Amino acid sequence: MAIASASAFRLSPCSLKFRIHNNHPSTPKSFNLRFHPRHNSLCVSTSVSISNTDIQTAPNDLVASLLSKVVQTDGGVLLQKEEHKEVAEVVQELQKYCVKEPVKCPLIFGEWDVVYCSRPTSPGGGYRSALGRVFFKTKQMVQVVEAPDIVRNKIEFTALGFLDGEVSLKGKLKALDTEWIQVVFEAPELKLGSWKAQYGGQSEVKLRITYVDEKISMAAEFASKCTKVVNGFYLKFMYDNIIIRL
């Protein structure tokens, strides 16, 4: 989890994110909400049955298909509109195989690379916008979920082609039910070379864990945004953001 953000560095709404689990033995496996799927053999009538292997093939094939579409796409930036639709179709199918009560799944914990967002600017805000990418070349987007309730988001980049930097967020996770979590983030911290500073304020995000296994985790992010209307009132809108992590 995938997770939320603050000011410029925030997991903006309206995006789809995927992560892929890194092999860091020192980090426990788990995130805002992920659990180890277990599939038992399924009997269809008294004469037909599906083996455990057959059942597991479907999600495995979907994961393989998904990764082939999102890996090395700069978090989804390089994909065209139709390609984003293809990713969304696979995501919709894969979430049917999500374990029950994923928020309780230990697989949600660990260190993950954010490899896809349906809205590419979601992880990083202005740093990942079309203009921001001209000056800040993303090297890595990482999310760490530490038991029992800590979430850390970090984007590493090269500024102006020569200066290493990063923007990071630290948040506290709260389970809302068996599928939903809320993360409240502290103000983001910016580092450029040896210089660092904190700016902005708190932010929060609500996530629904839609799939998790030993390889990847997916989450749908819902964040509210207030827009002022002509009559002086504010309307609150909800945005869906899908996150894929490896």
C-alpha cells in the first residue's frame, strides 16, 4: 500500500497502482493489507472436479499477463489509453481471486516497488506530472509497510540530470474493515543532495486491498477533493486510483 500522500508528494486519487514484492529477507511480508491466498480444490457436481493446480493457474496467468503489461512503463506513464484499458480488464479479473479479509493478510507487509498507477501522477504529485518529469527523472518508487501500522512512501529521482533527490512520506495505517484501510501521512520530506526540508501538511487516503499474493499486491485508492462551486459551497468528489506493486 499502494497509499496516500501529502501536497506535492501524494498518492493522488484516480489511479491504478501495482507493486511487486522485493526480495528483502529483513522485511516482513505484509502491507496495508495483503494476505497469502489459499485455494482448495473445487467440486462441481458429483462427477466433475477441478484440481488445486487448475484453480491456481487462473490467477497465476493473470498475474503474468498483468506484469507483462505494466513492468518498465515508468509507472504507467508510457502506456496509451487503450493499453490502460487492457490493464484495467486484467485487474478486474484478478481481483476475483483476492483472499478473504486481505487486511489481515501478513503478505501486505514488506517493501514493494510501485510499478503501475492508472493515474501516473498518483505517486508523487507534481514531481510525476508532465512538467515535473522534465526536471525530475524518476529512478524508483517504493512503498514499505511495516507491522503493525507504519507506511512509508518514497520516490527517488535525479533533478536536472545530475542532482540526486527523493521525496518521502511516513504514515500511520488504520484498518477500517476487512478490506479497507486508511493511512494518515505526515508532511512530506524533500531531499536534494545533502539538503533536506519538510513542507506542506498532513494528508490521508483510503484504500481497498483488491489482491495480494507472494508476488504482487493491488489496491484501489479513494481520496476526497473539494472544489468550490459558484454559489460558494464546496462539493466533495471521490477518485478511484488503482495501484500495482511488485
